[in-house]
Amino acid sequence: MTTESFAPGKIILTGEYAVVFGHPGIAVPASLGMRVTYEEDLARPDLTIRWKGIQGGEEWTQYLQGIVEECSEEPDQLFYGTLTVNNALPLGKGMGSSTSLVVATTKALLGEDCETKALAIENTVNPGHSGIDFRVIWNATPLYFKKASEPEAFLLPKDLLAGALLIDTGAPNETTPELVSWVEERKEQLAGPLETIGRCTEQLKAGEDLGAILWEHHRAQIALGVVPLNVQDLIEAIEDAGGSAKVIGAGGKTGGGGMVLAVHQDSESLRNAIPETFPVHML
């Protein structure tokens, strides 16, 4: 028996950090994602794990093994054979790779109707998450999200991200839980930029210009302290060329800022503004 499941990554258009404190956010599924295949072979003594595509080394293998162990706790669930992850998502760079792996693996092992278990595993392996990653990846549809409320599916313009690019600025030196805790420690003094980010969500939902929204959102993220200087320089170059951009995940204090979403009416001008040292993914 062979079962297969695909889970997309996610792109947060607005809402980073602010969603943790009750402000709204909007996220969309990415075209990039993870495909997990389980080939059952009861003659094998164990489960062999294989990675294809973008790989993350031993740390990610252990993370995947933890997901499998959580699935094995379900009644009459023992897994023998081969589990193959075919991954196109940049890992640990703000596109929900850890959640995508939870969803795709759980569906491949337990079947498509496993949302409750998948969320329980997400809570275990990604403690303190805001919930926006899981909801948009599980539903694979654009969502307006607010903590403690049911997410709202809604239609965005089909050409909203036409010509947009994802720029890989490298992994941050800090983990997402570390960054969230750091922001939470300063949440009172950061009330202004957090409110700005929430307002950006409402502007996007109302159909206002995405470029102007990203411009304002980016400055609020700088005020939070989660946009490294080299990423600020990159986005400044994009803005000087007439575009707009923002970090789409937790960002970082040092190192890289993960993935950056960039938009421009002229795709050639946008590409020319991005140094060749940064890998670029088309949407």
C-alpha cells in the first residue's frame, strides 16, 4: 500500500508577530511545498526515512521522526516500509516548513481526515505557535486569521502576486520561539508597530494597494527589531527601484531574515535590484 500527501508552505502577507497578540493577519498558501509518500512494507523491520529536494540534515530528520512517533501513538498504528519526503520549501526561513512537514506526514500516515491529530502534533512539536501557519497550510486557501476566532476564507485578486518574487536572505541566527519571546517581553513598548501591522491586514482585506501596505508593514517590522541590517539594505534597494518588500516570517536579529516577498510593476526592474548573491524563487 502506498499513500501520498502534499502540503503547501505559506506566505504571510500581513500579521507577523501581531497575530500572537490578537491582531489580525492574512496568509496564503505557497505554490512550493512538501510531498510525503508512505510505502508500506510489512516485511521490513522498521521505517526507513528518505529526503529528496531541499534537505535539512540530522536536525530535520529527528524532527520528522518525532512526528512519526506522535502518529504511532494512535491505536493500531505501526509503520513499516519507507517514508519519502520530497521537499521544495526553504527550511527554517519563514514559509511554514515545519508545519508543512507535520501536515503532509500526518496525512500520509493516518489519512486525509486527521486534522485533530495533526493539530495536536503541531502543538507538541511547535509549542507556542500562533496558529496561522497550521490553518492556512491545512486548508490550502487564503485566510484572514485572528487568534481565538475561526479563520475566514476569502478571495484575493488572482493577480495580486503576479510577478512577485521570494528572495532567500538566509536563515536567522535565532529560532522563532526565541524571537517571539523577545518581542513578547517588549510588547508594551511595541504596541504601536504591532497595531500598525494589524492595520495593514485590514487595509489588505479592504483591497488597498499591496505595495503601499508592504512598505508600511516593513517599517513596523524594523521597529520590532526583526529585520537584520543586510535585509534592510536589500529591501531599501528594492524600494529605490520602485518596488516594495517585507520579511514573510519571524525574521531575525542577526544572520539572515529568512524569505522576503518582493513586488514591483516591472519584473525586470525588480530582478535588477536584487544582488545575485540572494537566491530567488518565482511565485
